[in-house]
Amino acid sequence: MSKFNKKKKGTPAISTSSLPDIIFMLLFFFMVTTVLRETELKVQNRLPKASQLQKLEKKSLVSYIYIGKPKDTEKYGVEPRIQVNDALVTPKEIPNFVYAEKDKLDEVERDKITMSLKVDIDAKMGIVSDVKQQLREADARKVNYSSVKAIDKE
Amino acid sequence: MSVNQVKEAAKKFISNNGRDPKSSESPQAAVISLKTDRGTKYEVYIAVMDELKKAYNELRAAYMGITLAEYLEIENDSKKQNAKFEEAKKAIPYQLSEAEPTNVGGN
């Protein structure tokens, strides 16, 4: 019956030869799925609907300004505020933002900078025109109102 | 006037060509002034702007003898030079003047 005698053996060592594969697979997985940090919105941003839209041409020349009611109403109140990059600002700080954005561009492209206004539908024109006024002061003449495509009724 | 009447009024004004002495003389000379109040809702402002743009686009499309959808396609295709489109742009220039907002409605 020696045939059926179980050999005495300990648990075999786990093969670690595939460990690098697993590690690399994880590494690549996270590399692929990670997105570079996008600006986190601190204000409500429901864009208006419009039908006659024009595409923005060069995304690298576009800077975004967000306007809307703050999400954290306990901290910032309910009045619409302006957000650039990650901070809430007052209209007076807009020119500085524009100059900083212009500095990022090549000298030849600086005049072509486009400011894209992403304004919440519930915001009032008062704050929007304040921003426009400041943009004019900072010599950013190309302004775009961001909106989403509406389905035409006609 | 409600928002969806803006388009027809604008089209009538732009393409008046001197027929009505109180209206525009020619599309090239027609300027539309858009005045807002500080209390105007942004949504309404964009709706009006959209209607005005549509008025111009429809007139240009009619000038070029194409549909509005075809016109929008040409307008968004910046790579291709289109002589007809440039001509339409010259014949019916988009002239919108925005006046300083009044302060009736408050912030």
C-alpha cells in the first residue's frame, strides 16, 4: 500500500515569482486611472442652456472663472461669489488672476487669452458685470459665456 | 415682449434696409444695444443673447442660402476657410453693444 502512503511534507512555500507582475499591474492601474487634480468647485454651477453655441478653439488659452452661490453656505453666505482656481475672490482680485494667467502663456499668445465665465443660472447680472468691468481693466478682451447645448424646439 | 419674440424683432430690425425710417438703414449699420440691470437673472441674459445670436445666424444662413444647422457647422469649423461665410459675416456683421447696467433691481 505504499502507493497510497502520503508523503510527509510541509506546506510548500508560496511562489513569489509573480509578485513583481502584481505590483506592476497595480502601479499601472493607478497610473492610468488617476486624473490630475481638477479645480474643485466651491460654488454652485448650473450652466444656462443655449442653442447657438460656438466651440472654444484653443483650450490652453482659456481660463475659467466660476460664479455662483457658495456650496458651503454656513461659511461663505448665500450671495453669489466668484471662484478662480481654488479660491473665492472679490472682483478687485480678478486683474491679478488675469495677469497670473497671462504670465503662464507665451508672449505672442498673451493677447489671445480667453476668459470663460461659468455662471450659475441663478446669479444676477450685477456680479457678472462687475467681473466684466475688472476683466476690461486687466485688458482681457475675449470673454466667453459657458453654456450647455439645448435641444432646439423648432 | 417675451424672450422668444426677441429673435423676430431683431431680424426685422437688422434686415429693415431703410424701409421703416424708425428702424435700421442697413444690416451693416444696424447695432443692437443690450442693456441689463444689476438684478437681471443671468439665465435671462443668456437666453436673450442666444436669441440675438440666432437672429443673426438665421439671417446669415439665409444670405448664404443654407440651413441654420449647416451654418453652425461652418461657423464651428475654423480650419476650413469659407469665402461665402466671410462674405456673409461682412454683409451681416454681429454688432452688439452692451450698455452699463442700471441698478434698479439691486444685487
